[in-house]
Amino acid sequence: MTIDRVAELLGEERSLLEYSCRGISKEKLHLPGPDFIERSWVPSDRPVSVLRNLRWLHNTGRLNGTGYLSLLPVDQGIEHSAGASFAPNPEYFDPENIVELAIEGGCNGVASTLGVLGAVARKYAHRIPFIVKLNHNELLSYPNMYDQTLFAGVERAFEMGAVGVGATIYFGSAESRRQIEEVSAIFERAHQLGMFTVLWCYLRNSEFKKDQDYQVSADLTGQANHLGVTLQADIIKQKQPECNGGYPALKFGKTHDRIYGDLVPDHPIEWTRYQVVNCYMGRVGLINSGGSSAGVGDLAQAVRTAVINKRAGGTGLISGRKAFQRPMAEGAKLLNAIQDVFLCPEVTVAP
């Protein structure tokens, strides 16, 4: 994809390609690159086998050797229901097609459930990095509960050939303390077995919705990221910020005035950069989620998200529904378009 095509898809927001950060400069960040494993992880306490598996992840797919990541996550069948997730394209009720999409789409890895990846492990676990998502929020219980429940164990993921495990914590929820304890134990065991860890650092509390949805504010998501890297997540998955000022609006917690103007000016790239900053200045890679599928505008929205992530200093995107809720060829094309942003040399990290 050329820079002109990226600008065309951005439309009225093409100025995103020229924005220079006024808060935290890129010189302070640990940016993605071919030597990211050596710069960021070799000095750490991660076991050698974790480094090896992170290296395989980074050296797979169309983004191999760049330091950037494109992951396909398909665990929506549990929370959103299989019908809601796969009715737009029923072939994805078959786990094999999920893994095939990740391969055809040039992804670095595929993240899914124990059932999905276990069903095809012997055929695919040696071909593309498997990331087993260990906990989920199922919404068949009535009335609905919003909690993360363990569906699988680390040893089972290891036995099937997975090289990474993932989990979600609903930071801000009443159940978050228990989830923190569970995920801490999971990640410690995963590292002992040589698997890397991915944490979905989502905020979940109805009280966080006021004049805006502060569950996607830069300051609160940034703090969720910081808690995630404290748990030794090797990759942080986070929704891209849509606002700032969660702490002041909710009138709780501790913050600082510099986060609302000086360090984090009001701009999407600045907000996302603050998420990167909270990932130990980028030592831990930030991948933003691609969001739900809206149909016609999916490509433009995906490219916008990728541009903001890359220019902020992020590590890539993890996009699911936009890809698997359409025919495989179209889904692979959309994933390729996201990857093209990270492969485009004219889309640079904002100064």
C-alpha cells in the first residue's frame, strides 16, 4: 500500500501522517525494530526459551523481521456467542478456517481458545505460533455476569504446542483483584515453561461511563497497561484511546495535571503514545485492538488504527472480527492492508 493510498483511506484525517508529538518524544521510547528482542528482552529475566518463542513470533508472517506484529484473535464465540460471531460467515465455525485465515492473512500468530487451537494442533502448531487464550467472559449465564473465568490451564496449552498464552483482566471491576492473582500465577508458570504472555488490559465498570466512555480514556487505559506490564506481560493488548481525563471526570484515584496537556496533549497519537509510555516506555510491545466490524468502513478504520499505533510507537494490531466476518480472501486482504501500514516506510513514528 502506497502512502497516497493510506492518505486516501484516512480522508479528512490525513493530517495524522504529518503530526509531531508535543508531549513525550520518540527519543525516549524503545521502538520496534529488527533487533527489538535483543534490545528489550535479552537484558530481562525472561528464560531463553521465552526469547526463542518471541523470536519465532516476530519472524513469522508478512511483518517478519520488522519488530511489528499482526495477530488474529478469535475468542469471540464465547463472550459474544458463536452465533453472533460466526453467522456473518459460517465457515469460521470450523477451527481449521480460523488458523488458515491467520496463515493466508500473513499474521505473526493466531490467538484463540483451547478448543479451537486444540482441534487442529497437530496440523498447524508447527506452522504458525499458537497463543491459547486461557480465560473468558461467557454470557450464557442469566442474568449476565461480567467476569473472566479460567477455561484452560498453562500445562494443557504447552502440551498442544502453543508458544504463548493470553488472558484478560477487567481492571476496575469488582472481580479484578482475583483476576490479577489468577493471571499472575498463570504468567509465572507460562514463563517457566518457555511461553510468552499476552494480556488483554481492558477496563470494565459501568461507573466509568459519564459524559464520555472513560473505559477508553488515555489515562485509565494507560494505568491498566502499567498494571499489565507489572504482571510481566510480554505483549499488551489494549483498545485505542478515544479521550482523556478519566481520573478527573470520575473524581477518584491519583493522577497529575501534566497528563492533561503537557505530557499528553489532546490528540489520538498522543493518547496512544501515553499507552506506550505506560508499557515501560515501549519495552513491552503495545498492540491495539481492531474493534468490531461495521462493514463498509472497516478498511478505513483499520488503517486509521494502524497509522495511530505505528506513529505513537506501538508494536502493531490484533484484529479479529473485521477479518473473519467476511469471506477468507477479503479477510486476508484486510489483514494485509493493516500490515501494509507497518511495512510502509513513509508512515513513520511521530517525532
